[in-house]
Amino acid sequence: MTPPEGTYIAPLSKGAIRFPPPLHRYCESEGWDLFRFVVVDHDHMRIEPVIGDAPEDFHASFTPEGLLWIPADLRHSVDISEQSVMLRLENGAINLYIRNLFETLGFRPG
């Protein structure tokens, strides 16, 4: 499957991101079910797929509905709560930005 391009808005509620259907379908097609979160700074985190022989080294996995739960300590590190976030597939991972950066970074949902 061709990687989806663009920026997607995804709601975050009760600690879980609801992945937009194009991103969720892509993750499923690539076998991305387990993920680790890497905090880049207080506005940005990377969601990296865990592939291969280290299945114990992950933070979360998809629910059947396409939700991905972010552990509380990581949510607080990036200053996200009940809000929408921006997701972009870049360089083999999904970058998550808090919504107040949309204008600053020049990204537009698409």
C-alpha cells in the first residue's frame, strides 16, 4: 500500500488517539500493530512501529477500533490532554504534534 501523504487531525480522548482511517489502514497493511513513543519535545512525539524480534519493547497496540492509548507519563511529557492532535507519516514513523503548532509549522490537515 502506498503511504498516505498529508496531515491528519486525530481526536485524543481518555488517553487514546483515534487514528484517521487512511493512517490506520496503512499501519494494518504494513503489519504495524505495536508501537513505542519517543518524546521529541513538549509539543512533539514520534510513534514508532515495533517490528521484528523485540515485541516486549513497546508502549501500546491498536484496539480493533483503531485507537492507540498513550501512557499517562508520556502524555504529560508532551503536554497533551483531551484535544485533537496532528499526525503525519514521515520517515517510517508517525509524528504527533499538539494542535497549537499547526499554524507555527505551516501544516494543514489533508
